[in-house]
Amino acid sequence: MGKKIAPGFGSLKIGEAHLAVTGRFFIFAPEIRNNVKGTGVFPSSFVSTMSREDQIETVQKLLGPLLEDDIFLVDIRIKPINNIKIYLDADSGLPIEKCIKINRALYRKMEELQLYPDGDFSLEVSSPGVEEPLKLHRQYVKNKGREVEVTSAEDVKQTGKLTGVTEENITIEFIEGKGKKAINKTVSIPFSEIKQVKVCIKF
């Protein structure tokens, strides 16, 4: 499983920029919390009344102040089993140590605010990983100069070097043909015609 991070904070999988934490997770609503008598724990029906979008928004608000320097949020996903996955990125690269720091701080906030009654949860903070397509314009800019695989809206794939990014389109360069017939081509592809773009990892 990897080495222990801290008591109550699950384990870290070295080499995957990935860590998991389990514990109790509640959704924060000041007006409800202030009205609860006795133990201060929210009613067990509280989470079931909130939409998935509201839960994601609450987690995002807790996460925001923890994102320092050039780190930015890519996505938050919450599964029915309360598995919370947070994908972060950074213009200068995101080391796993920063993921660990943010994970611990966010976990403490959730514990202090007593969010999510009745049940455990898992929290994963990581970079998106090679299997995830680029989602934000900021990610495209960050990956200029790298090899990418572009899938069009018609499911046609083209691999090439990402050389340009604007608000409307991307530009890639690639070699077409083989041997003496090989030619360098440069094409601009509107975002409206793109299904997804993934960064190609070379080993």
C-alpha cells in the first residue's frame, strides 16, 4: 500500500501522485449547525437532501484557500459511496508533497466542521494522471510543446506536437507520410471540433 502518512490519514501510493484518506465527512451549512442541540452532529438525513452539485460546491469552497502559488483546481468528483476525488494541476508542475499537504489540510477542515453524517468517506488528492484528457484552457497552455493525441468530434485521432493555444483553437504539428514523401504539416483545430485531447507520455 505504500508508506503511512499520518494516523487517520490512510496511505500514500508512491509513484502515482495519489493518496487516499478515510474518515467521517459532513456537508457544512452554518444555519443547520447552529440550530443543532446537544452533540452538534448534523441530522442523518442532511446529506441525502443535498444534490451532488451542492456537495461539490461545498468541498470546493473549503479547498480554495488551500491552493497556493500556481496550483489550480481541475475537477472534483464525488461517487455515491462518498469517494471524493480532487484533481489539481500547477503551471510549474505539481509535486506529490504538495498534494499531501493539501490533502491533510482539507481533511482537518472536514473533521473540524463535522461534515457528512453517518459513514466513512475516502478522499483522494492528485494530479489528473495520463489517462485524463485536458479539461481547462490553462492545462493546454501548460502543455505547449508536448506531444498530444487529439480526438475530433467524429472520433478521428491525430497525434502531433501542441505548438499553439488560443481561446478558440489549438495548433498541432505532425509528420504526414513516410520516407521521401514525409512532409511536416501544421493544422489549427477549433475547440468546437474537439472531443478530447490527451498528453502522450513517452517512456
